[in-house]
Amino acid sequence: MAKLLDCIALTIITFALTFVWTALLFDGAAPALIMSCTLTLIAVISIRYVRGKTGKPYSYDRLALEFAIRGNEYVISLLISAFPAIEMENTGKNYILLKDSAIVSNFKLAALGISDLGAACVLAKKLDRKRVFLICHAVDRRAYTVAQIEGVKLTPVKIRAVYRLLKKRGALPDLKPVKEKLTFKAFFGVLLSRANFKSYAFSGAVLILTSFITPLKIYYIVAGSASLLLAAITLTPLGKGNFYAPKLEEELTNELSSPPNQISIDDLS
């Protein structure tokens, strides 16, 4: 869903940029609109064509999801299948021991924190290795301090690198791509996310201030007011992006006040 929304946002940005520049080349708005729509369409088709030529059976995110579901032992097993020469005595549930380094898998769909890197450093010392290639989704910037304290040279390996390595070695698992569906609930959840407050507030303030130094006052006032309105909405309960999510307290109250479900003899027969 996030990737689909990113594609929509990129299309809108491309259209806005092309329209601004084509408006400088043409006297009327209609020719500029036609030209910007044409250029945006060409850009979208070209990107889809190039992506289709890459021959990726599925996205990096799909492989990351599989890693997060199946765990680190699954990741290590894929690397072993890609490199059959690896001796089994040099492997563990979440690591592969190399000559001068170690490959450690700690994959989760979140940035690794201090405790995660601490565990990786402890494992590196146990394996008597000073260099670790850590397979992960991301690493919190503050967590690198642990590696410096422990004297371990840590190199994060992101999902993109693992994907390309497995694909090159013919060890990429056969996974079913996940079809992304755009729903109004997900769209408004992302649009009104509380994390967007700073962006909306900054954009709105800049647009409102720009209206004082440009002849296009109405355009900048309307756009700035809309941005500030979105910023205000993100601070309300709607900013959590859960319009249709039931309240936890209400759900628990209804559940506990309802009579317990009983199974009769007829149901068992």
C-alpha cells in the first residue's frame, strides 16, 4: 500500500513540475495542461516499462515480509543454498561463519536498536570475529555506539543487496506477489497521519507568507490554508488514521458484558 501511494504521489509531483514549466512556455493554461499531462503519461509508461524489463519476480518488500515472517533461520538457509560450498559446521540458526568475518541475520520490519546490536556484538565476540555483516531492515543511528564500544566493525546489509545476491545465484525463493489495493481508509490514514504535521505546517506557512510578495495571492492563500487545515486535522483524533477502528474500551466492555458462548451436546454431535 505504501508503494502504491508513493507512485501516486510521484505522479502528482511530476505533473505539477511539468505544468509549472510548461506554463512558462505557453500563453494559455490549456496548452500547458495538455503538454504536462502528455509528459506525465510518457514518464509513467517509461517507468513501468523499465521496471518490467528488470525481470524482478516480486518486489524487495515482498522478500522482506517473508524474512520477517519466517525468521532468521530461513534467511541463513537461503544463503547456504546460494553458496553450497559453505560448511555446515560454520553455520548456526542466525549466522554464517566466514574466514575473517561473520554474517549475522537479525531481520525485522523495524530499525534495530541498542539491544539488537548488543546481541550481534556478543555473538561476534563468541565467534571470535571483529567484522560482522548484519542482515537487517534498518539500524537506528544511536545503536551504532554499541558497535564502537565493543570494537566490532559492523556493516548493515539491506534487503536490496540480499535480493540481488539470491537472484544472481539462482536461490531467490518462489514467492507469490502481494497485490496492493488502494482503499479510502488506507489513503486517508496516510494522508492524515500525525507524522505529516510538520510537513503540512511548514508548507502552509511558506505558502501563506509567499502570498504577501506575489501577485497570485488567491492561489497561495488557498493552497496555504488547505495545508494548514490538514496540519490541524493531524492533531485531532482523526490524525491517527483509524476512522473506522473501534475503541478498545468499548470492545472490551461489550465482550465482557455479553454472556459466554456455550457449546451444547447437539453442536458436538
